[in-house]
Amino acid sequence: MVVSYLTAIKILSTPPGPKAKKIVEETNKVLSPSISRFYPLVIDHAHDCIVTDVDGNEYIDFNSGIAVLGVGSTNERIVKAATDQLKKFTHYSYTDFYYENINQLAEKLIAVFPNDGQTKERKQVYYGNSGTEANEAAIKLARYATRRPRMMAYMGAFHGRTMGTMALTASKLAQVKGFSPLLGGVEHAPYPYCYRCPLKLEYPSCGFACIDYIQENYFDKYVPPDEVAVFFIEPIQGEGGYVVPPDDYFKELFKRFGKYGILFSDDEVQSGIGRTGKWFAIEHFGVTPDMITVAKALGGGLPIGALIARSDLMSWQPGSHASTFGGNPVAAAAALAVITEIEERKLMDNARKQGEYMMQIFKDWMEKYEIIGDVRGKGLMIGIEIVKDKKSKEYGVAEATRITELAWKKGVLLITCGRSTLRIVPPLTITREIVDEALEVIQSAVAQVNKENTMKNGHAEHS
Ligand SMILES: Cc1ncc(COP(=O)(O)O)c(C=O)c1O
């Protein structure tokens, strides 16, 4: 028998409660309908891993405000750093003047930039306000530095929502429909999504045929590689479904295409700042990119995005790129506090520890439940892919949505990514006790949907 010691969750009445319903109604009247939401959660306040809604229900946060709240909500160190800076000066456009804390933050970001162990080229930092802006800057810098017109990105990628970064994005139809023509010169290559190999092969016997495919079908046919400025990569595909490539994939990719002078821009907007148990997810793959973009978790909830690039690439002229709010001093103070918090509390160790613990449990669930097709991840960036059944691998879209709704109603904030993948991305501060409590809720939701599915489809339930 499983003994339950529920402590963190407090559900007073099944959400959404009356206050939440009223706010959702008002929201629908006054806010742009272009925003799509998972379920009608209306937040009142939050601390660390616990979120309280406007009707007094308390939930365990398993999505960290979409991978932003790495150090948890209202973290004392971040609140103090931001408040102190707010009182000192709130803004003094870095497009035109100077202040110091953005230099300290840049030094930190440069210090943690992955090193190939041989050279430590000088790096420099550009600041914007979001992941999209960081990637937009990477597009502009790559074009400027190489004077090449074309770019490569991946199918399933998500790099942002501006006309430039949207051209790199290939994740969901709704994100691009109605907005074409997009920025030209971008080609999308198959991502190493081995559970659903686009070439229907198996790793490792495939011998990275998906890399050969890029050579044969793009670079040998209609995309002259010496016209390609940059290849945008996500080391773990985020919105695309928390897809983890094989360990040696990027080594092979960099070796094969670096020789053409193509830059590699590593989008760590979702996977970076300790999330996978390392500062940057690319460190798991033993390669050194030319540029890295970060945002989300960097500001601990305040908007900041950064592009860190080799100094020899940062050759653009004064006036060529900037942003009024970029590198805002309050956001920079918060970001410095985020980095200190991760270091002092050894939160990357915790991410690894809790992540490994959960992976083991999810793998056991995969044996047990027909609707779990795949489990993959690093640190606290884990995807559980829900399918209708293991054999057909048909996306379990309705099933995944239902699991997240059931989990929410029982007190765990869980969301999806890709077509039908549960996205496990709690704050790096999460404790074993809270993990256990959340997993009990998630498992009961998975078991319920598995059972409903079994009854509907007549699949045998694994014991
Ligand atoms: C990998 C990746 N890149 C870029 C972005 C865009 O970031 P933002 O929403 O801050 O513009 C996201 C957002 O989800 C992301 O996950």
C-alpha cells in the first residue's frame, strides 16, 4: 500500500473556483486572443515551488512558469537584489549610456560559456529582453559577421515569434499560419528525434543518416553551404517535445558542417541556466558553439535575454543593433542573484539528483502504462511522451491534455510540449518530498487516463 503524506497541496474546491472564472471572463474581453493557455489557472501569489490561486488553492509548480522560475517564485535573494536596484536607479538606457552591473553579469555569462578545453576565445554579450530578441540578435550578428544570406534550423524548432525568429521556428502551424512571407533563406533539417525517426531508422545502426541527409539533400543540391551563415540548434528541443539527441550527434554535426564556415548558434533559452544539471544543455554533448542565446530562467522572472558570442564575430558597428530596455539594471541585478543562488545552493547538483530519481520512476511507469511511449531528458528537463498505444505510437493528444487537467485539479501544475509530451520542468529548488507528492498526483492521472484508454480501445493493461 502506498502511504500518502500530502503536505504541499491544498485544494479547497475543484478549480477553477468562482474568482478564477470571473477573471478568465474579463481576460477574454480585454486581452488579445492570440494567447493560448493550458487551463484556467489564475494566480494570486507564489513562493518557491508552491503557487496559490485566487480561490486559495495551493499547487506544486511542475512547470516553473514555462522554465523561467529556475530558482523558484519570489526567491528572497532575487527579491532583495531587484528591490535594492529598483531604489538605486530603475532604467538608464544602455543604448546610450553606461552602468556597471551589466558588465558583471556579462563576465559571469562569459565565465560559464562552455569551453572545448583548448581555446578560451574572448566572448562578448548583447542584451535584449526575451528569448526571441536574443535569437533575433543572433540572426543579425551571424549575417553581419559572415555576410552570408542563408540559415539552417530544425523541424520542430522553436526560436521565437518575430518575423525573423518565426522563420526559424517550425513547431506548430498556429505559430506561423497567416503571417507569410517570413524571412527568406531559412531551411529546416530533420531533428534527431529518435523515437519518431524522420527517416524511420534506428540509432545507432542508422550511423547518423539524418546528418548525411542534410549533406545530400540540402548542401549538395540547393543550399550552397558557403552561403549559410548559421545553423540554429536547440541541444534539447523544447517546444518540439523535450527531444534529446544521441550523445554524439552534435559532435558529428559540428565536425561535418563546421568546415564550411557555418556558425552554430545554440539556443539555451529553455534548456540553459542550470536546468539540465549544467549551465548549458550543450555541455552534455561535448561541443563548443560559436554563440549562445539565453533568456527565461536568467532573470528569475524579470525580462532579460542575452546573446553571448565570440568577440571576433561581434564586429558590428555602433548603432547596428540595440534595445531601449535591453540589459535593464533591475533585471540584471536579478540575473546576477539567480547565478549566485544556483552556485551557492548547488542547485545544478539538485537538478541532477531529482532528475535522475524521477527518470527512474518514469521509466518504471513506461513499463506499466500502455500510453507512455517514451521517456527522455536531462536533469530537470524531462519529457514523457503520451501515445494512444505503444505499437502505433499515435500521438495521445487528448490523453496528454486530460492528464494535465486531472493533475491540475488535484494540485500539480503540469503542461505539455510537442504534440503530446508531458513536460516535467519544476524549479531547480524542488525537494524529494515535494517531488514524491507531485508524482503521486501525476501517476494517478496517468493511471486514470491509461485505464480510460484501455477501456475505449480494448488494449491489454500491463500489470
Ligand atoms: C528554445 C526557445 N527559444 C526561444 C524562445 C522564445 O523566448 P521568448 O518567449 O522569451 O521570446 C523560447 C520560448 O519558449 C524557447 O523555448
